[in-house]
Amino acid sequence: FPVTIPVRQFGFEVLMSPRSQYESEVIYEIVKLIRFHGSPEINTISAFGLGAGLLWIPPGEFDITFFNKGVENMNILRINTCVLERCEVDYAPSGVYSTFRNGHPVAVRLSLGFKEVEPLHKDRIAQGF
């Protein structure tokens, strides 16, 4: 009988509270970069003169590593290469929407959901995954 081996999923939630307008702009760029690399590309193709179509190019892959004092933390099990499945941005994590003068929010909660691209197997477990 066929066996389905599930891949692991990981969720991360980050609350970012900038102390200045500059830091709020950096948070905006971080969120934008994560969303960009977590999304597929679309290319228009023409195949054999039959007309145009769409070709989806898969999104970027993410390698997640935990660090402690500048070196990889081997006390936390490692994560295989992942793709981003979910990216939610909450611009009012305290329940109250508020911005700096430049319009950037004073707090942002970023919720990310990742899924490994390779099912976990004994060789990977022996490697610390």
C-alpha cells in the first residue's frame, strides 16, 4: 500500500516595534523582501506558434538557521530547506492602528508559515534535522 510521508511545517511570529521612522521604513523593506521571495514569478510564453500562455516559476526557497552568540545553535533541531506558504502582516497588533508621521505603522506582527521541500528521513535525523 502507498505510504504518504508528510513534510514538516513551521510557523514563526515576529512582533516588530520600531523606535523611529527610519526603523519603520526598514521593517517595510523586510516585509516587502520576504513577500517578494515567497511568491512565484509569471512569464508569458509562446509555444510552437500556438499562442501565448503563462509559465509559473516557483518561489524562492528559504534556509532557516537558529544562532546563539554568532554560531549555529546545535541545541535546536535543524530545518530542511523550506518554501513560504503563508505570510500575514498585522499593522495593528495591539488592536489599535497607529502610524508615525511618515505613515508607517508603529508596530507590525509578521506571521510566517514555512513548509519543508523534502520529507524528513532517517539520514536527515542523523544529521540533526
